[in-house]
Amino acid sequence: MPPRRVLADDLPVMLTTAQDSLPPHGDSRTSTPRAAVVLAKDATVAAPVMQSCGELSVTAYLATSIGEAGSLLAEHAPQVFVVALDGFDAVLDAPGIGALVAMAEPEKSLVLCPQVRMLFLLDLFRRGLDHYTLSPCLPGRLSDALRARLSFEAPAAVLELDDSGKIIETSDACTGLLAPNRDQILGHSLADFFETDGAAHLQHLQVALRHGEAGELAVRLCRNDGRVFDAAVKDASRRNPDGSLSAIRLEVRDLDYYLARKRRVTHQLSAERELHALVTVRAKIQQALIGLKDVNELALLLCNELDHLPGVAAATFYKLESAGVMRAAAHVGTSDCALGAPGVELDALFSGAPGNVMASVVFAGELALFDAATEPDASAARQAMHHMKAKGVLMVPILADSVMFDEAAQAVGCLVIYYADAHPLARDFLEAFAEFGTLASFGLRLIALNHEKTALLSRMQAMAMSDMLTGAANRRHGIEFLEACVGRAAEKGEPVSLVMVDIDKFKRINDEYGHAMGDEVLKAVTRVVSGLIREGDLLVRWGGEEFLIIAPGIDADDTAEIADSIRIAISRPAIPGCHQVTASFGISQIDSPDKVEDAMNLADQALYAAKEGGRNQVVVSTD
């Protein structure tokens, strides 16, 4: 019995392309029998998927374990494989799920990923997965995602007709598209499968075929069970050298295929432009990292570059300040919103559930993708997105640069990227944004290394200029400092005073108390002198128990007053285990750059006079 035709709105056959005559979005009258395998730990999690499959006339088989899913995939060879990641372990289950994706084919696979488990998703990307949607998922978005997977590279049904329009041969794809088996197709006229006016449509088609003008036609066909669907019929006929028909062949496809194909092409062109911008920004950041001096500079660089990306409404860089506290270091975009202002805590972004949960996930080193559309209007998270003029937000952890294999990743910061339009980020984009977190981590480490390098150079410089025992300047640094002081003093017309200091009877200290005590005395004298000389003066260990004080911009008489206060201070404290320590001082003054050596000799002579005069006194050279 030929298929029954169902009366509906007249859809005349037109010489046009399928994408110009697409059915309304969401039309699910397709009758092609299809199967889906759904892997979910919990049947309640799988329920929305099973419902959407039913609405799309897809037979869904539920598996609650990886092993069971493998068996169902082998048995049913489904057109789509759906995995709900809730309840699965990112470390233990990722290899098994990745193997199932490969078995089902990546283009037929769809993962429902919780918004706070995006690192699990990145792992599956590396194992071949290409497509995902966030969960909990809006029903319409879930249906769209399933429809896209179901219609991927759908094979065309091929019909061969005789001159009268009778079907004399079919491909396997015709089974299910027009009727359950070939016997219900072969021998029937193509006119029997048009929804209305089959004879007229067939005649119109035959005329177009003879003249080579059929191209691709949008028509409405009918299965033998009465269900109607929109289809594209394409001329695939074989022709003789003179252009006449040698065999009439038609390719028939469900128009859902063309819907998905058009969306893929449009999305791919847009994604390529956005990805090019993303790669350009990444290259700029990589080049700029070397010259960064501090965290604020890094934060501003990242936020500025991210804010220039297509679709990004704003970006904020948070830096770990203390345990459990991250504060904004930079924010670019939506400047009227105080939530991204420098110093504001990350927790303030999401002051209510699930914000605190999301913040804690980021602290643990997890990537989180948040969709405001899935939250109630009154939720704090939804309000935060509203203030930021965003419908989606990606939270990228900045992890410590060295994480041992047996340690959990620790976040030292966080990049928060706000999107003006909520849509699942493609695999390339998620991986690229995760890499921005890595670049930020690298930048923080470079800054820390630069600071360590600067501090190390300062310490090395100090060591090169200092006496290892006492910490006073060494003789080499003292000579360089003296030359510089004399030059500056000559320009200003100012004197430079020299004070030679010698610890009295130091040899006796070493002989009676040992060299260790002698070292302690040298260090104690250094501490006393360093605490009493002026800022800008320099204490130099000149040799053995002898020190030199270089005092620019002051004459010998004023210097003598400072020297006497130092003398008193040295003799006052008793060093445990040693007798009272005293020191003698000789002072001279440099009035001309060519008199430096003379002044050194005069200071030595004054020191000798102090020693000869009974020690523990200050003598100023009168020459």
C-alpha cells in the first residue's frame, strides 16, 4: 500500500537552495529513527536529556556506568552520545570517558559539564572531545546542542527513478527517512511521498531535471506512517556527453542537516575571527611579560588586552593577599561597577550562593564558567552579572608555578572575564583562556625572580663593598667613596673630614681573651660608631682594629664633637667576658682634591698623638 499523503500548507517545489527555505527553528517533525546513549551517574541528571531526545524523536538508552555505556554504544551505534559529568571523577574517569568519546566519534558526542568543573572538560578536550554545553542547561539550549550533534554529516538518501518517476533503486539511508524498509519504497512513485499535489510536484521536478535546472529543491515529504518533514532534494543524475539524462538520481536530506551546516559555517567564520584576535592578544602578552616590573603592571596588562577581545565586556585580575582572601589588582571595562575596583575581595563578586561555592572552587585551582541565564533573577550571582553588564563569566585560576605531583594545585590569583553574550566557549577558546592563567602565573614568577635578582644583586654589591666580619665598608669601597666625596665637595666648596679610629690595646684583648672575643669587640665598636655618625657619613674598616670615618660637608672641629661622643659611647658599655674597651681618634680635614693623601697622613699623625697622649682621646690635626 503506497504511503498516505497528509494535507498541510501547500509548499510548492522551488528552484532554490535548501538554506533559503529553512523550516522554523525548533521544528521537530523529523521522522528519521535515531538513537542516543546517555551516560549519567544519576537518572535525575539524565532526565532532561531523555526528555529532549523524546521531543526530537530519538530513542535514548541510559547508562549509569562507563562499562554499561560501552556496551550500549557497541549494540546500538547511536547518532549521539551524551555524558553528564556530575558524579564522575576527573582523574579516575577521564580516560574511560575519553575512550567512549572516541568509540562514539567526537562529532557525535556531547558533554554536559557543571559550571565549576571546566578543568575536567579541558582534560576531555585533550582526549578528543569537541562539544559540550553547561549544566544545568536550559531546555532550548540542550535541544539545540542535541540537534546539532544528530544532524552532523547526515548521509543523503539516494533515489534512482525511471522515466515515469517510479523508484527503482535506493540507498540504505532511505530506510527510515521515507519508510521503515526498502520494500515499502521500491516500485512506488516519488509522487506518493510528496505531502500534497504529488503528481504536479513530480512533473515539475522531471521538467527541471531534463533541462538541468533542478539544482537543490526545498520540498515537504511524507513518511508512510503519515509524519511530515521538510527536506532538500538535490539533482545527482548521470548524464550523457550531450547532456541528456542517462539515469535519474536524487539525493534527499532532512533539512535539519542544512540548519546545522549553516550554523556551523557561520559560527566557524565568527570563531576564526575571534580566535585570531585571541592569538594576537596572547602573543602581545607573551612579548610584554619579560619587561614587567610588578604585579600591578601585570594585572593591568592582562585586563587591558582581554578587554579588547570580541564579546568581552570587562576583565578583573585578583591577587592572593592572604589565606582565603583575593583582592582585585586591576579592572578594565564597566568602570561604573564598584565590584571590580582595586582592593575589592573576590567574595564580594558573588555575595550569595552559588558565588561562595564558585569562589572556593577557584581557590582550589578549578576553572569555572558561569552562565547568568541559569540563575534565578534574585540570586546574588545574577545581580553581579547585571551590574557588570554581562551574561556570562569565566573564572580562570592563576596557579602556583610549581605544583608537585602529590599536591593539590593552589591558586595565587584569578582572572575574571565577563561576556556580553552568554554562549558556550568553543574548545579552542577555553584552552586559550586557561593558557592566560598559565601566562599570568609565569608573569608572577618572572616578577618574583626579577625582585629576587635585584635583591641578590644588592646583597652581592653590599658584600663586595662590606667587611665580612663587621659589616662596615671595606677599604676598597672606602677609597671609592672618598674620591667621590672629594669631587662633590670641591664643586660645592665644602670640606671633607677624616677620622682615624683605633681600638686601644687590641692585641692584649686577643692575647688575653682570644681572637673570638677580639672579633666580638670589633663588631661591637662597629655597631656603636654606625649608630652615631651622620646620615651620609661612611664607616670603613681600614685594617685590623683600625677604622676610618669619612664625613663630607663638615669641618674638623665639628667632626671632633661627633668623634668625642663616639669615644664616650665606646668606653661606656662593658662587653661580657672582656675588660673595658676604649678607642683613640685622629682627625684631619680635606680642603682640596689634591690634598687627600696629605690629609690621610695628618689623620694618622693625629691618631698617633692620641695614642702617645694616653689613649681614649680625640686629637685634631692643626696642620
